[in-house]
Amino acid sequence: MSESGKPLVISAALAGAVTMKNQNPAVPYTPEEFAEEAKKCYDEGAAIVHIHARDPNKNGVPTHDLEIIGSVIKAIKEKAPDIIINLSTAISALSTPKQRIAPVARFKPPLASLNTNSMNFSVGNWKTGEVVLAPDNVFKNTFSTIQKFAKKMKKAKTKPEMEIYDFGGLYNMLFLNKQQGLFEQPLHFQLVWGVLGGIPFTPLNLAHILELLPENATWSVCGVAKAQFQAALCAAALGGHIRVGLEDNIRTITGELAKGSWEQVRWAKKVAEIAGRKVVQGEEARKALNLLREDVEL
């Protein structure tokens, strides 16, 4: 069935927990930089910004500090009041589960990431097979943690964005979804491709995941480096939504350093339009993703 005309929501992940200014100077650290980048992304068609706050006084390291996170959100909403805030509950490898979920309880964003399994999570050289960053890192998301986060999100009326790095994470969520009342329906999934420790993007992997998603579930894609573009092209054609941004990829499709996440948003909008999809923002985007909240609480 044709997906032409179906609404498409673009998200921009502005910083992440790993990408630094020495890789791309456009990565935001300060609240003002986050706000400027969010406004540019909104103007290019993004409906959502995904936030990993940074501590500008500590060389831009990821932070769970609620005051800094609040400053980032406030600055963004002043510049782009209609943009939808999506908060990370990954934050950093040093954050405890209590610190990871605290921003959701405090700010009650319309969306927040819900990570779905424990896994190796590293950075590698895909040409040589060398693990170049965090070879001992395990991203810990036990069933206990997942369920606690889900309950906190439900209390805050925050839509869980279920981060699917591999089939194990997807089956975890399909299992937990059997519990009555743990999640508001329909579910929303973010299919994450190309993390070292997860699965790479292939059309076959995407097709298999789509076969497994619950009826009426919404889904989006993001991907590390070139997987960002490969997955986005397929999502536009198949009825999914698209996440781009410097969290996942510092370059444009032609290989140059991106001038900002906004430049990738511009590309994603063109792709959506070529596929016959309607790029939506504001209330239309909230409706497309079945969000329960209009905005954050500051």
C-alpha cells in the first residue's frame, strides 16, 4: 500500500553523549548553542529535538544536572516555542538509573527515550575491526530498570520512545507489552542502526523488524554515519519517521562536515517530499505520534 501523503515527523538529535566539538564544531554545549541549533532545525522542518545536555564548564561532557538540563530546555523553548522536547534517559555511561530518569520526572517532556536492553556499546573502526572507544562499556538496561522507567514515564504522561538497537531489545518490549497498563497504546519505536554492539542497517533487517511491530505502532529510524541516510530513505518510502542530527552522524550525505543538525534536517525534508510524504510539526506531529502532553513543565 502506498504511504504517499502520510504525515512524516523529523527529529533532530543535536549532541548525544559522544560527539564533541573537535569532531564537528557545530555540536552544541551551551544552552544558547542548543537554542540556536534547535531554531534552525525547526525552521528547516524538524518537529522534535532530542536532548542530551552538556556541561559547558567541563569541556562539554554529558550531564544529568537538572539545572543545566532545565536551562537548555528553557533556552530552546524561548527560541522555538512550538518544538517538541524529547529527553534522553541514557545521558552518559556514568549516570545512575536514578539520575537517568530524574529529568523525565522533573520536566515531564512529551517524549523520552526508553532503552530496551543491556548491550555492548562502543565505537569502532568498521574497516579494520578495531574497537577505538569504550571497549569495556556495557550499556545496562535490566528488565527492572526498563519497567521502573516505563512507570515513571506513564506517571509524567511522557510517551516512551522505545530505542531498538537489535532484535533482543525489540523482543524485550513485545514481552513487557503483555503487561496490562505498563505502556499507553499504541507504542512508538525508534529503530537505531549501526551502533557497535547492535545491528547494522540492511533492508532485510528493517523488513524483519517491521513485521514484528505491533499493529498501529509508530516508528522512526536513526543510524550511525551512513546508516542515518540509508535508513531515512527507506523510512520515507515505507511510512516511518526520520531522526537525523550530529548525535549520530557528523557529515552530510556527500561526505562533508555538516554545518549543523539543521543541514541534515533540510536533506530529510527533501527526501520526505520526494516520497510524497507531508512533513508535519506542532499539533500535527503530536497527533501523528499519539503524544499525551503538549509540552514540558519548567
